[in-house]
Amino acid sequence: MKQGCRKESGKEMDHLLRCMKIVGDDTIQRTQLRHRLELVKAFDVKEGMRVLEIGCGQGDTTVALADQVGDSGHVTAIDIARPDYGAPITLGEAADTIKASPLGERITFSFETDLLDLAVDEPFDIVVLSHCSWYFRDPEQLKRYFAYCTKVAKRICIAEWDVHFTKRAQLAHFHAVSILALYSQFVENDGNIQHVFSKEQIIQMLETCGWLLTENKIIDAAYLQDGGWEVDYALSVERDFIGTPPKIQSLIHTYYDLLKSCPAPVRSLDSIVIAGDLAPH
């Protein structure tokens, strides 16, 4: 079932945007935040909850989570990247701005932090992975995270792009992420697509690790800018495939032909939201 996108009130959006570091016009951030608020609503985050966010990046989802948990809740936001990673705004710059805002006391940022090394005294109510699972380089690495989450949280919520596109205009985004996943296989890079996981793969891994599926829904994300960004990035690395095995070059050539024949404008893939509770022992 696809959930429509609820339009947030202008006052709520403005309040949260003032907590974030923005370069230039706020149109992009306003659009991204609109989607993050929809995701947090789908995660069923409640006031007073303690939330662990894995792969927080520049804090787009972190801000929405902190707003939802209120003054009585808290968000621990971790990322394996360095504070100076990211452009045009680094993770550290974004976190400093958020920490100095009215939401700052509700959030603890921790960069260069691997979940597997995180010491947790009391289980979190929810652990969240928001559009970060494709950063993982292989399924075993992601499974180790899912398994460790059973020790530190009572519930897990995941948002990721849904490769089951429903609109022809989303084909370009699908082809782009396919190209970029192959790019990461043959060219060392720190891009945000290292491996593409379908919702079926994610669900299977969660269940294998001891999570009981409770939610599986689609959130409209076609209006986001990400599809266009991924297409532009895929087109920019086309020549980097020179030197890969002949069969890969042939496959990539086919993908690029398909990508370049896609209709404009590009629409982003929708988001899949998957949630699970700890399976009873």
C-alpha cells in the first residue's frame, strides 16, 4: 500500500529549517525535510522515545526524529564518516548548527562511530536506518548490523529506495542506481551507492537476524531531487568503466543506452519503509 505525502504546515517546516545549516535557497532542504517527516510518521516514533539513528549524515532525518520525540525523548545519531565528509555542507558543520538550535539538547551526534563498537547501557526504543543501507558494501556487513541491533533496541525501522518502480519516469533513477552499484564493484569510491538491496532482501536479512516484520509500506518519494542527482552522477562516471572486463563493458553500455533513452523529467524511486520488533524467544 502506498502512503500519500502529508503536507506539513508552513510554521512546522520553517521551525525545523531554522535548526539546519542551509546554503542558498531552502527549496531543496524543504523538499527533503518534507519526506523525512513522512518517514518519521511511518516509523511511528512517539514522544519520549529514545532513538538510535544509524547513518545520520547531515541530520536530515535526525531533525525530524528529534522534533517528534520532544523534550522528554532523545536521539543518538551516529555515522561512520568523518565530520569533514560531505559537500557543500560537511557532517560536522551540519551537526554544529543543529546542536546550537532549540533541538540541540535532544540530540547526541557521534561521527567516526561504528555501531558494532557502540557501548549501550540501556536498550533504545527504536533504531532507525534512513536511506543508508545502500552505503553498505555487502549483505554480510548489513546483516551484522541488523544482528547487533537486536542487542541494543526493541524495534527497528528502515527506509530505503524501492527498486520496484511504478512509473516510467522512475526508470532513469533505477538504471542510474544499477550503474552506480556496478561502479562501486569496479572503482573504489565513497559514493552513497555501494550495494543495492531490494525490500525482499532486507526483509529476509531482518528475519534471519531475529526481527519480526510488523510494517512494510511504500512512501511517495517521486517528487524528490535524488533521482536527478543519481542520474547526473552516473552519467559523469561513464568513462571510468574503461578497463573493466569486456562483458561488464557490454552490460554497462546497455545500461547507459537505456538510461539515456529514459523520458524527462526524472522522477525518483519511491521509499520503502520496513519495521520489525524483536521476535519472542
